[in-house]
Amino acid sequence: MQVSVDRDRCCSSGMCVMNVPAVFDQDEQDSLVRLRQTNVQPDQFEDVRLAAELCPGGAITVTEDGAGQGGA
Ligand code: SF4
């Protein structure tokens, strides 16, 4: 899973940072979201999906890994 953010849509609510601090951070200067990592670990999938759903600005985009990796 990959995650990306659109800082132009972020309204600095901080919700994602509170929910998944290992992935999301807030810029100290403008309080807009920053990513700590773009590759989401499996144990964070659910939390990151929820953060994207709850983001009031719709600023978080989650891209699920599709076919092509892992084989079988
Ligand atoms: S939840 Fe959305 S609006 Fe709030 S800080 Fe995170 S990205 Fe920005």
C-alpha cells in the first residue's frame, strides 16, 4: 500500500497525525500534513485507510498494491 497527501487540501486538523503518527506528521511551520513514509506497513493498513476516510480535507490518497507483486 502506498499513501500520498495533497498539502493544498489539508486543513491542518491533525487527525491523521493523532491516528497514525508513524505515517503522518505535521509541519512545524505551517501545520500542514507531512508523510514520514510512503510505503505503508501491513500492520498499518487499516489505520491508514481509516485516516484517509476521516480526513476532513480529503487530502489523503491510499493506493492499494494491485497485481504484479508477490506472485502466486
Ligand atoms: S487529517 Fe487530513 S486535513 Fe487533517 S492534518 Fe491530516 S491530511 Fe490534513
